[in-house]
Amino acid sequence: MKIHEAVAHYLEHLVAEGKSENTVKGYAMCFKRFMIWLDSSWGNVSDIEDVSQTVVRDFKSFLESRTDRRTGKQLAPNTINQNLIALKSLFVFVKGKGVNFRSDPISAIKLKPIASQNDYRWLTRHEVNQILHAIEMLERTGEKRKAMYKAVVAVLVNCGLRVEELSGLRLTDVVMDSGLIVVRSGKGGKYRHVPFNVKTRDILQKWLAHHGGNSPFLFYSQRSQQLSVRAIQHMIEKLSDLTQIKFTVHQLRHTYGKQVANERGIEAAATLLGHSNIQTTRRYIQPSLQELRDAVEGIEFE
């Protein structure tokens, strides 16, 4: 079986299994990277049966030597492992379909060890307030756009939604009287309720006063009835540049998860974040690198 055919079959399988669009895209990117490298380094290997242990080890060495175009730094161990995990899942899939490898590549896939330190960064309450203040002070921006910006940030940081979930929210998914957001399109197709309190309700009501019923979606733009994932990311990038606070859409979600985990425990955080595996939620109760720095700041000897 040709490698590109095996990849196509596996991606179709992921879709049929109900994997999210982002998950499928992530795997597709890993496979594309592997096939481009394979074509340039091992041009004589085109059948998946011919992918050997040596090829896999060579690909891992390539990943370890590669630098990120944006940062100029070597790829993070997590990124390398994501590529190797994707390859392993592909090999396991085709092996289950009857493919006989000449040199079993699965046994050669060794993930890079990663220390259990938490390098996630959460925003402080002061930083979040600075972001909201920056929205209020935006120049050459109408009150309607300011209200939408503020509502987007509030739902991300006070409800912990994923960016795809935020983009897909409809007006009917926000139950103002009950203080609930209904997430119908969570990761893996999971459905959940997320409560919100008075401050978020006030921010949402101000946005809804400008909404005008021009779209069935909670957030929309001049060009589209649904605010896209990329548009939301661009909005957050703009606010990050404006405030000089380095943060992303996902860090707003992490900030929410950290607060819930601290106040109500890991089980509550897992439920509200829509995590199917509580191990995923543990990152929110481990100390961050900044918290570790704070912990040792006052104990150093001179």
C-alpha cells in the first residue's frame, strides 16, 4: 500500500470515529511533514510496508534537529512526540488492516521523556483587568465592537470555552435567566452546560443589546454570520500586542481551569472544561514555572 493511500484511509477513519476537525488537521499536518521529509531523504521508500525502524529513527533525528520558523528555537519535545504519536497510530491502524511490515517500525518509536513540570502560563486577575480596560480604551472602535470584544474575552476566561466552541455558540445556547451556556459541539461531540455569574451576564447583556438579531450565532462579523476561529484568534493577538501581555486564546481557558481547580478541585474543573480524561486536567493543579520561581524567590542564599 502506498503511504499516501494509507494516510488518506486513516484520516477517513478518524473522521468516521468522530474525531474533531482540529484533531484530524493536526494528524494530517504530521503526516504531511513525514511524507515531505521521506520524499527528500528516502526517495526509494513509497510503500508503507517499507517504512523501517531505521527510517523512523532517522525521522526522529530530523525532528530533533529542526527549528521552529517563528521562534528560531528547536522543536519542543511535546511537538516531536506529537509527530511520533501520529505515526505510531497510523502504523497500528494499517497493521490492523493486514499490512505486513518488513521491519516493524512501531517498536522503534520512542517518545522523548518530558519532566512533569508545568510550563503553562495563567493570567493574573490584574492582567485580565488590564485586557478588559484596554478594550474599553480602544481608539477608532465603536461601542458595538467593544461590547463584542469584551463578551468574547469574558466567555473565554470566565467560562473556559475552547475557541471552536465559542465560534459555534448560537443565541439559543445562552440561557440568561439560568446563567448557563450550552456547549453542543464540544471536543469529541460532547455536550455540556457551563454556568456563568453576574459579571459575565452583564457583559453578555451589553453585547446582546448591540447584537440586533442579525445572526443566529452569538458572535458574528460584518463579513459573516459566524465569527470564525481565526477571527477570534486575531482579536486576541491584537489585544496581546496592545496590552503587551503575552497571552493566547487557550491561555484564557487555562486561566479559567486553574481558578476552578484551585477553588473547587480537579473533578469540577474536568467537568466544566469538558475533559474526558481527568489526567488532562491535572496540568491545572500542578504549579506553573512562574509559581515555582515565586516559591524559590525568597529562599536563595547569598
